[in-house]
Amino acid sequence: MRERDVTIRAEDGRQLAATLVAPDAPTKPPVLIGSATAVRRGYYAKFARFLAERGHAVLTYDYRGVGGSALPDLRADPARMHEWGVLDLEAAIRTLKAEAGGPLLYVGHSVGGQILPLAESRAEVSALLLVASQSGAARHWRGWNRVKLAAFWYGWVPSLLPLFGHLPGFAMGSEPLPRGVAAEWARWGRHPDYILSHRADLAGRFRELDRPIHAFSFTDDFYCPREAADALLSWYGGTEKTHRHVAPAELGARSVGHFGFFRERFRDTLWTEAAAWLASPGRATAGAQLTGEARDRTLAPS
């Protein structure tokens, strides 16, 4: 197995940090991992190696403004969140295809599953595995959780940006974000249609992606309630869509949350199920041994 850091150059000239891990002789389609908001690519390294051990070449990368793709002075970084799809994801798709051929499989974590339709080369993706990926509109949350999310979109982000010139890491317990990224993200969050409000043709771009999709969400994830994950899935076209909403206890775990899927303790459960689905998208049933709320849920055509 080979692992090396590479530099991706986006169409506007921005350089992005990336890592390619691949078996000496790949036997399965390459996989591109789209990170969650403010999460460095290194967080996905062990999962990427796990997939590479099973025959996939895997590319992880940092969005502009995050990790190795951030400017030294974050306050001077002009990045916007839509550029993560239009420019960064587009460049990552082209890079992986040039390195490993196509078609590609896509693993989208949180925002990673939202921005694929923004990329012009989205048709290069033949199947999607979504992890805790959702619409961020507060109407999909219930009770006090809806109040907390609305406070983040309407109060927390708008108040911190002028104070710091960017969104500091303590705002989310993760990496800081450039001002433009956080401001656009919050603007989407305040709209009932979330990212669909960004451009008039985006709903159609989602529908055009009629690929096999398998989604994971988790009962203890504040950031991705079941309704929000279902909303995002309903935007995508096609009929081969399944959604597994997993309770941690069914995995023998105390918690999974928004980020736990990519921790190595789930190597023999969630990772193995994901790898089985990626090996045969739309045909293999991920996690057949799970029951209850974790059962496969086939969604009606959108």
C-alpha cells in the first residue's frame, strides 16, 4: 500500500492539501472522501487506509480555509462555502480520476454530502455513501434542539464573525473557519431550503444525480436528526436510496454522534458494512445483522 501527500490545484489557482492512499494493484473503484465542515483530512486517514486495504485508491483533501488548505492569516482568507463544491470538490474529482481512473465512489460526511451537485464533474461519481449528511434548516429539528440550532444560525455565528474576523474553533469545537465560509453557511441555515437557496438550478442538479445512495445517521447526533438526513436524501434523484438510522447500543457502543463513524473502534461494524456496500453499490445490503432502528430503510423515489 502506498500513501503520499499531493497538491490539488483548483480552477482559480488555489492550492489544496490532499493525501492519496492506494494499494499497489487496486482491484476496486477509487473512493473520494468529502469532509465535514471544519474537519481536517487527517481525521479520515484510518478509514481511508481501511478501504485501501480492500482494493480502493482513496483521496482525502482539505477544503480551502481548513487545515493544510488554509491561508496563514485566516482573517484574510476570501473562501466561501459554495467554493468547496464548485472549485475544491471539482478539482478533487478531476485529480482522483487522473490518478486512478473512473468512475468514482464518493463518501460524503455532513457538508460533504451536500455540495456534490455544485461540482461540474459530478457525473463521474457512480455511487454515494453519506455519513451524517443532512439539510441544515432548523425546521428539521424538534423542541429545544431546534432552538439551539436557530440560535447558532441567527445569533452565534453573526455575533462572532465581526469580533474575530473569522469563526473561531470554539464555536463548534473544531477547526476555525474563514469569515466568508461561515457567513454563507449561516445564510443557508437561515433559509427553509438550506443549500437549495444558493442557486436556482441546484434542485435540478440534485435530481440529476440518480446514483445508488446509502446513508448512515445516528440517534445521538444533534447535528443530523433523522428528518434532516431524509430531507437531503429526498433531493437526490433515483430510486436506489437507503437510509440506516443507527442507535449506538446496537453497535455495542455508548455513543457515535456526528463524528464517531470514522473512529477505528467501528472498524468491525460500521466500516465493514460501508465497505461491503461500496463493493457492490445498490445491491449489497450494508449491516444486515443490525435490527430495530438500524434496519435498512428504502426511500420512495423523489
